[in-house]
Amino acid sequence: MESSNWILKHVSLLLVFFLSHSCSSSEAFSPSLLDRVVTNTTHLHRNFTAVSQFRTINRQVLDDCSASSPSLKVNISSNSSLSDEEFVTVTVSGVSDPSDGDWVAMISPSNSDVKTCHLNEAFYLQTGDTDKLPLLCHYPVKAQYMKNDPNYLSCKNKECKTNEDGKCTCSGSIKFHVVNIRSDIEFVFLSGGFLNPCVVGRSTPVSFANPKKPLYGHLSSIDSTGTSMRLTWVSGDKQPQQIQYGDGKTATSVVTTFSQNDMCTSSVLPSPAIDFGWHDPGYIHSALMTGLKPLSTFSYRYGSNSVGWSEQIQFSTPPAGGSDELKFIVYGDMGKTPLDASEEHYIQPGALSVIKAIANDVNSSNINSVFHIGDISYATGFLVEWDFFLSLINPVASRVSYMTAIGNHERDYINSGSIYVTPDSGGECGVPYETYFQMPTAAKDKPWYSIEQGSVHFTIISTEHDWSEKSEQYQWMQKDMASVNRQKTPWLIFMGHRQMYSSCHSLLSTEELFKDSVEPLLLENKVDLVLVGHVHNYERTCSVFQGECKAMPTKDKNGVDTYNGRNYSAPVHVVIGMAGFSLDKFPDQVEKWSLKRISEYGYFRAHATRNDLNLEFVVSDTREVKDSFHITK
């Protein structure tokens, strides 16, 4: 009875999760699930991590179909060792009867040795999963249908052997994008599609040439001086490494990691992070480069003589707080897009075009810093996804300060202390996020902070932690914004993941309480601009407070909306959650405070001087500026 009550409680939470806003979204919920959920944990897990047939491969019984194709072989183009990033060609030959349900999984076990992982079956049963041991104890990192090779189903690549009664077999080849995840990988050929997977054959396990290689370095600011920068990177090596930077300076890394025991879970239903989504993160290195000059360019490399070094990289420091000018980019809800034709557990289709467009801006030296305000990698308990995400943002995050805010898909989980009790983080509960992205916060699991760059004071909060009036975070917000010296930094920008204003109306009373509690602080401290994500589109408001327009912008000589900050009335709110996740469409009826609505992938670009904020929404595919506006002092 206790178990059934627990499951029904969590089903109700899932309904909250999938119905949290009214605009269309790729996240869907099947009502028929309620009839089956008590007896079938496969369906519950599927909806814990968004509906996807691929995501529940581990919860399917895997049959053995090897007898159907006795001559089958799975070969890969890199049979010796893998580089840190490459495209691997997988060729499946000896297929007796090609089917559109044939597919290949790229798998990697939690254990670095795939040859012995199957011996842990008894231990795996302690998770509560009574299915047969899935794919060598670990979920597929990605998968592709063989029909991605246009010659496969038609059997254009046919081989007939006379010594086998003239029987012919077919073959096909597909490409997988691989990054260094420090453990062996293997390719498994299956029939029956994702819902009825049946193992036919597999490749020989292959290792990375250097699983200890230092990789995925990304920068962040530690204060408002522009004279120190933190570099964080990942390696399979637990020994301290170094940054070599500037004119002969060095800095030694502090090494951290996290384990399955750090993940959140339940005794009744294990979370993905502690169960089939776990992957060893290796070791996370962090070191400070000090003695820098603000708004200057330096070079660095990181690693050690024993495990190798990164390439030499040029980076720029942001301007010091209180200086005249800042150029920055902001977005939310990015995640990652696969560089191949794979199915993955959670794909954000716009992420690749957005990061490419931003990299173009960074390479042209037009950007001083980047802010990513929540829903960072969308790993949601599938830990290897962090490596793919860090690889994706590396061309940007290794060059300029990459600052972040925590979102629901990094932090929220049941009974974890999150103010929203949905299972959105897949059991991560903020641990991987805070390990990979060490912001200048006061303490662990208090992911709010402020920083000044140029003429802007940024107040960055966690919408997932308590923000009610008696909370620690509320007291911090109140003190931080009240202490801003507007002579030094005339602009005050407030950032957090969840929105106060969106035409995609929230059905969560908690989000209305967030608005009721925090919005008066914004007005009291004359916040100029509020930037949020969570809703997957772009939307700009008038100068709004308590649902009413307190002032409207006027058109300048070029027809661009201009908000008069000299006669302050209320903040302007902008939703910028259009950086990767499937886009939300707008309803037909919108409120008067909604002035501009765009449902396209892109990012928000800003140029702050002491007298003007010049702001733009850039569409990533075309680099077209689809919305621009000014706020004046």
C-alpha cells in the first residue's frame, strides 16, 4: 500500500511537471499512463525524463536474436583507439533480412571495462530493476537506425557466398560522433526497434587513446575586478594539473569529483542519476589565473606532462565593474544537439545553430562575457551528457567568461529541498552543475550571486531555491540590490531561470508566489531589466509591474523601441529561453504587457554604456536581428 501511494503521489507530480505552462511544448503526458503506472515502472521512468522510446531501453527485456544472423559482424573504423573527438563509421554486415527496426546503440558502461560489467548483475538488482541486465549495465549513449544508410533496406551492398547454399546477406554503414568520455565504448546491433530490442551482435570494445586527457576547459569570473579568471576542466587523472598562462605564470588545480552516493534518489524508484543514467564523471579540475588586466587578451594551456596538454588558447578578460562599456550575450535552455543523426535521450534541436552563431560573435572580438541562465546541459540524470555539452560550448566558454544560473533541470527533485518538487533534474540535485560550473557563490547549494562588469550590476538568483520573504535568498537579494552604487554601475539587471511574465501562462501556483514575493523588490530597487528563461521562446514586455504597463516605449528616429529610464516606472522583462529546446508557440490571445513575441532559435545580445542599454534578439540560423530596443538613463 505504501509503495502504491508513493507512485500515485509521483504521478501527480509528473502531471504538474508536464502541464507547468499552457503553450505547446515537446514535453507531453499520456493520460493512459495512469492505468498502467502502478505495475510498470518502465512507463513511470519514461515520463520522469520526458516521453522517449529511446530513453527506456534499459527498462526493456533484451532478447537474444543472434541466431537470426549467424554471420553478422559489427566493425568500426577505429579498431585500435579513439581520439578525443571524431566521427566513427560503424559497418554492420551479414544481415539476413534488413528491417526498418534495425538499429545500432553506442554504449558505455559505468564501469570502465565492458568485459566484466555483466558480472555485477546481482548488485544491479538492488536498484529495484527486475528486468534482465540491460546492455552491459549501462544505457546507450546514443543510437541510430540502420536505415540512415539509404542503401541498407534495399540491400544494395549485398554479399553472396557460394559455400552457404547461395544465401546472400546485406550490410550498411552509419557514422557516430564520439567525444572522449574516458571509458570504453562498444557498438551493439539490435533489431525490433526501441520498444522491442533484441541483441543480434556487437563490436569489439574500443578505448580512447588517452582517457586521462585534460578536456573541455571553460572560464568564469570570480569577482568584479576583471583581474582573475577561473578555468575548470575535466580529466581522467586525479592528480593536480596546471594552467600555464600569460608570460610564464602557472596555477595548480584543485581536483574534485562526485559519485553515485551524491545523487538524489528514492528507495522505491531509483533516479536515472543513481541508476541507469550514471556515468563516472572522471575528475574536475579548477584553478585560478590571477594578476590579469581587465579587458585584455591572454593565452593559456592546461594539463600536465604526464597526461598531456590542451592546445594554446587565447582568451579575453571582461571589463572591470564600474568601467564604461560592456558587450555580453545571454540565453537560457540550451542543452545540446548531436552532430550526427543519432537518437539521444533528450535532444535540444536548436543548440548547435545557436552556439555556432555565438562563437562567430566571440571570434570577432565583439563579446566580453556570456550568461547562460538555467537549463544548462539537460543531462537530467544521464551523466555522460555533460561531456557532450561541455564539448559543444568549448569554442565559446574557453575564450570568454561563461557565467551561469541554475535551472529546474539542474536542481529539482523530490524531497531534495528544491522549492519545486518535480523530478526535473533526474536525480542530479545540482551536484554536477555546481561541480562543473563553480560560480562566485557563498556556499554549496546556495547558487545565487552578483557580479559587476562594465556599467552593469548583475543580480543572479536561483528560482529553484526558497525565495519567500523570510528566506536566506530573499534577504540576500534585498541586501544585494539595495547596495548597488548606481554612480559606479548605473544599470541593474536581474537574472534567474523562471519567468514572472510570459504569454505561456503558468499553471503552477508556486510561480505566481515567486512573482508576488520578488517583484516588489525589483521595483523598490529600480531594476532596469529582468532576463529569464524556462519558457522556450522570446518575449518582451512594456515597463510592467503587477500585470500592468506602467510605461510604454517610444520609437526613436530609426523606429526602434526606446524605454525612458530617466523617468523610471518599472522593469522591462524579457524571456530568452529560445537557445536550444524545442520551441513553444504563442497563444492567440496575449496580455497588453506583451509587446514582442518570436518563436525562433537565437540569443540575446547586449551593449551597455553608461547612458544606454542597446539590446537585440539575434536569430541563430540567419544572424538576423529580429528585435531591438533601447533603455536610456
